[in-house]
Amino acid sequence: MEKESLLMLPGPVPMPERVRFAMSRQAINHRSAEFGAVYADCVRVLKTTFGTTNDVFVISGSGTAGMEAAVANFGRDKEIACFVNGKFGERLYKISQRYGKAHEIKSEWGTPLDLAALEAQLEAGAQVVTLVHNETSAGIKNPAAEIGKLARKHDALFVMDGITSVGGDLVETDKWGVDVAIVGSQKCLAAPAGLAAVSVSARAWERLTKNPPYYLDLAAYKKSAAGKPMETPYTPAVPLFLALREACLIVEEEGLANRIARHQKMAKAVRAAAQAWGLSLFPKLDAKHEYATTVTAVSYPDGISDDAVRATIKKLGITIAGGQDHLKGKIFRIGTMGAVSAPEILATLAATQHGLVKAGYKIKGNGVEAAAEVLE
Amino acid sequence: MEKESLLMLPGPVPMPERVRFAMSRQAINHRSAEFGAVYADCVRVLKTTFGTTNDVFVISGSGTAGMEAAVANFGRDKEIACFVNGKFGERLYKISQRYGKAHEIKSEWGTPLDLAALEAQLEAGAQVVTLVHNETSAGIKNPAAEIGKLARKHDALFVMDGITSVGGDLVETDKWGVDVAIVGSQKCLAAPAGLAAVSVSARAWERLTKNPPYYLDLAAYKKSAAGKPMETPYTPAVPLFLALREACLIVEEEGLANRIARHQKMAKAVRAAAQAWGLSLFPKLDAKHEYATTVTAVSYPDGISDDAVRATIKKLGITIAGGQDHLKGKIFRIGTMGAVSAPEILATLAATQHGLVKAGYKIKGNGVEAAAEVLE
């Protein structure tokens, strides 16, 4: 039977039918009231989802384009303190190196960030702080509220990658003092890949670079969004906007609080399964850091082959993620993002349990049952 | 009846059903052999369509992102000679100003470029030449082959925006000496908006900047495309790739020569109609410049209101373009791009004729009949 593998990745994730079929309509003019209304719907819901009254723009490009827009418009030629405890923190650091003077504040992947080191950087003159809220490469959630406070205390701009948290976990852009927040479409919003949304505070606008790139020039986005009809400065990826609108309407219909509670429950179920199996979660936490709500990273026990486990899972029609870069073979990651709920989680955990057993791991207990207990 | 307006714009254009419905499938993993095969199909057909054996990459972003990729990777800190005889030439000039030392070689919109001025710039040390092959804002086709020769003679890189010519008109990237060519998805390829493809010559690679942007870093595209499976460096807009693949397969099935001949015939039909009506085509040509094959720009006679004409056409379910910027109200433009053929052209010309008459213009003759004669 030809059927898509169930993607239980930390993005992309399965899309609801409404979202997918919104893309199949005929081309519409992107300089029209109709498109303007689509864009406005997206922005209205995204503002709620970001927890902000700041400007929000949608960029036709991936989350990485959103990260670069943030750094290029607000970090050029600045001293930038970059938190790194996973792959996406590294990416923000690499982007920052291309635009400003970037200072890495590095922890091992999946371990707590060094907030004292940030204070030192801020005292030494850092003007911008970059953070990945939810580090999917390691399954750790970083203390955005506290970092926001430190940034504000030292009058630095706070750029937060919320690519895999916005829409699936609590994000309070304004309350936390996030000046630029970013989300990707194919994560908790359960829209197709290819769009990023970026919020910009008034404080950030005051510090806008005079030398922005062109495609990611946020002042141009601001000008076009203020037009009637609301527009993007360059041709937008219209089908993706149509899909994102549906995805946003679904978020609105579910209610953000319900959606976050659902995500939290799904992650709790996956953690319960891992624990029941006798496996360790990969992140090392302290009082300030938490397990991610939208992805769970689990360490393989010694001698258990990632390839073997995930091949079995794949045979059962499900795709979960392995580790990236130096974590390849050492962890597996199960995404709990977007439109999925109990059936997908149970199927995934059943397949994972089978994969672990088949690869030679002696499970301590029935993880699927433990998860069902949480999900019920 | 709710039905999409027939878009006879110089992009976006109507998409074949196969292309549209390719987007509605469930999310697939973009780090997979399946996605790699989709990307490879696109690149295979695009190479033929560009007339190149150079590397071709697909970027998740609009044509403007493709233009910026060209300039940012190969024009940074260089002396750049920028031909401008329309809006998109201006855009390439503006982008060039953000990356290098840009020198505008300006003509009135829709009038011939000054090739002698280019020679002077090249002799004065210009290292990069930018050209819009098909200037849709004015309906003029610029002499790319000749400009390529001049660039090569002076060992300058030749960046050509083929956004609205590739796939609908003859483009010979390699024969003309184009080092970087760009196409947009929503033009002659009749795919959805949101992707750009860029070709890069070996000569261009040798002169790659050491300081590229991040999202548009073409070396990263090259590295990922060489992988097994073929990949993009950052998450691609998967549904748009699926659609572009179908659009490319349609180009292959039609055959490029047939497709170009069809586009030429459609433009000829529109020109014949304008002539029959007694209207002037907007571009002022010399022996080296031609009317565009993929869009026809027609000057309004004095006293005829653009708003009135296009409102009538819109009532009849068809959208054509007006003029941009200072040409607003002075010209109308009919796109002849992509999947459209005789029925759409005839309907558009019939509606336009009616719009002109209703707005008070006394047509000289029956343009629809003249077009039918050409199309038959």
C-alpha cells in the first residue's frame, strides 16, 4: 500500500487535510484584497500564538531565513552574545558571525546554558542576545523569560528562535521581553515547510540597521504590510500562505491554551514511555531548564543500533528522528508537534518499543501502556 | 459563481491541475531519497530549460531571492555594471548597491540599453554585469547574447535575470556566456510562486565571495545538492518542489522548442490585436532589442482610463496587468506565459477590446479576429 510514512519528527509534521487542500486551488494575484485578507488572518493568529502585540511578518523562506532576518536587520555590526546548547543555537551563532561580532556562550548539547556568562557578556557590552527557546536537536527548553530579563536589564535586544515552540508551547514574547521572535511553518503550526514568521518590537525598530539585506529587509516587509491591501514586498509563496491561514484558523478553533496542554500531554506520554522502558532522557537539566514540550530526545542504551531501531519503526510506517551531527547513533527523537494526538503517539511508541526489543534491548516495562495512562 | 479570475499577468499565471494537486499530499521528509528524486527531476529539466550544463539549484524564495543570491555570492565588493530599462533592472541595481559598487546604465523604461556605455564600464574595470533578459515592466527583451559577449571579452561575470523568459522563450545560458541565470517558478514554468532557480558557471564558482549571506549561501546549496540523497541546505518548501517537479515534467512532455513556439505565437497574437485596434506597443526598439515573448505592453491612447478598462475586463473574469510605478495608467500588459493557449488569449483579447470600447476608445479594427488569425 502506498501511503506516506507518519512523520513523528521535530518537523516537518503531518498536516490536516484542510491545510493540504488549501494549496491546490488555482493561482491568485498576490497584489489583491483577497491575498491581503489571507495574510491578515495569518498575522492575527500568529500574534496571539507569539504572545505579542508587536508587528509580525511572514517571510517566504524557511525558519533559517527568519533567523537570518532577525540577525541581519538587528545585529549587523553589533556585539552579539549567542547561546549554544544544540544545533540551532550553533546556527544562530554562525549567522551572527556573518553580520556582527559574535560571542559564543557554549554548553554541551542538551545541557544548561550559562546565564552568568551572559551577564558577563552583557556587562562587557553585548548589544544583542540570541537564544533558541526550544533546542530540538537535544530536546531541551531554555529559560527564555529569565534571559529576556537579563537582556532588558542591560538594554540589549533579545532575539529568540521560537521555531519549534510557538504554537505548541507557552511563548510570551511581550512578557518575556523578546524583541524578535521567529517561528517556522512546518513545526507546531502543522503547516507546510517554507514560511517563517518574525515578530519585531518597537525597541528593535529603533535599532534597525541602515544596511539590511534585500530579500530579508524587514523595513520593506513593514511598509508592504501597512498597505491596503496588506502585501509582502516581494512575491509571496501564495499556496503556503493559503495553507498557513488554514493552519492558523485551526489553532484559533482549538484555542491556544488547549493546544499547548495537548502538546504537553503528548510529551509527557513519550517521557513516561522512555522511563518505563528504562531509558534516560538525553537532556541534563537544572532548575531553570526543562524538557522540551514538542520533541523528546532519548539516549540509546549501549550497544543498541540507531539504524536497526529506526529501520524497524520505518517498516511499520512511521518515521522518528535520530541524532544530528555528533549525536548521530546516540539518541532518538520523537516529535510531538502540531496536529498529532493520542493515536499517532501510541502507534509511534508501540513501533519504537518493538524496534528497541528487536534490536536487542531488554525493556524494563511496557512504555506504551505507561503512555496510554498519561494520554487517557 | 465563485471562480478564480483568469490571471493573464506576467506572473503569477494559471497552473495546470497536476501542478496544483501535487501540493495537496501529506508532508514528506525532505532528508529522504524521495525528496532527493523530486529535486533531481526539477534540476534535470531546468538545466535543459536554461540551456546549460552548469550547476542549477532551487531556492525556497521568490525570484528576488534568486537575484540576491546571484549578486550576494558573486558581486560582493565588486564593481557591478547594472543595466536598467525597467523595474526589474532597477531591482538588480538596488540589490547590487547593497553588496558592491554598483554603476547604473540607465535607459528610459522600455527603450534600448546602451551597449557602448557597458563597454566603457567594462574598460573602466567593471567585474560583474547584471541584466534583466525579459523586462516585464516594459515588455522589452534585451540582447542577452551580445551583452554576454561583451562581458566575456572583458572577463566580467554575467548575471542574467531570466525570471520571465526561461521556460517560455529561448534562453541559451551556456552559449551566451551567462555565468549566473535566474528563473522564478510562477512565470513561464506555470508552477506556484515561491521558488527561484539559479544556475552557476564554473567561472563564477572561481570568483565566489568569501563572505556570503547565510540562507542564500550558494556554496551550501552546492554541497547539499552533491549529497546522496540530493538535498537543500535548509528546509525546502516541499509542496512547492512537488509542484515544480510536475511543472517541469510538463515542460519536458511538451518539449522546450514546442513550448517556446507556443509562447511566441501567443505574443504575436496579442501584438496583432493591439495593432488591429490601432494602439501602439510600449517598447521602443532598435535592431538589437525585441518585443518580449512572454508579456506584451500596450500604450493607452490619450484619455482612456486604465481603471475603467481593467475594471471591465475584471468583470468578465479576467485579470490583466496595468503599468508599474510611473507607467501606472499609461500602459496595460497581457502576460502570455505558462500553460495558457488560444482560448485564454482569445477570451482576454475579447474582454480587453470590450473594455477599450466601453471606456470610449474607437478601435480601428477587430483585434480579436486578428489574433485568431495568428493563433489558428
